[in-house]
Amino acid sequence: MKSALAIILFIWAMFPVDHPQEQSKPQARIADPVKFDEWGDILFGDEKARLDSAAIQWQQHPRSIIYLVIYAGQRACVDEAKARGIRAKNHLVKRQVPSDHIVWIDAGWKEAVTTEVWIWPPEMGKPSIFPEFNLRPGEVRLEKNCKIKRRRR
């Protein structure tokens, strides 16, 4: 009996059972919203480079939506968030992101100009904005007839 068991163990050791190879993982799918980037009051040339990176990331998940959540600063031009949103969306369209995959949101005001870029699964709807983090309109100084540009600190 011991010799039969020894022979079986010997044969088993000589001819290991092949386990199936792990299959390669399918292309990642964005399951949750991803905050891709965020920046403040930077030169438009620098902003374009960051938007180019978002466009490249979008190509990995072409069903997703790029949300540009834009906060004007405490000192802001009238409709500054809108102007920044339109400018950024136009740049992304030039980078082959379809316009129906880009949404800009005027999120109100923060102490400093802020642009957030979210890459979002379409089935999740649009992101929520938390107005409790915003400045109140009385705390904001709006400038008329100004150009959207980087402010000196």
C-alpha cells in the first residue's frame, strides 16, 4: 500500500497539472467618477496642455462625459465661469472630443478661480455641486468689461 502511494505521488510530482492561465483583463471601464485634474488661475497655454491630457484620457473611455466644473474667483469678471467653460469646451472639441461628451458647469464662486475636470460615466448623471463651499454673492467683486486672463497675485 505504501509503495502504491509512493508511486502515485512520484507520478503526480513528475507531471504537474497545468492550471489555466489568467486571462488578460478587459479594458478598464470607469465605474466611478474620476476627478482627473484641477487647477487655479493659470495661463491659457498651460490650461490647454492640461485639457489635452484630459482628451487623451477620454479616448481610453470614449463613452464617458468630461465635466468641467468651474468656480469663478472672489474677484471675477461677469460670466467668467461661463467664458472659461466655453473656451475649454472649444479646445477639447479641437482635440476630437465630441461636444456632446463635454459639459461645463458654472459652480459659483470660491476664493480663487478653480477648474475641476471630471471624467464621468454617462449612466451616473451629472455631478453634484456643493454650494455650501461657495462664497456668497456679497463677498464677490464682479468686474464689467474685463477679459478672462490670469490675474497677478
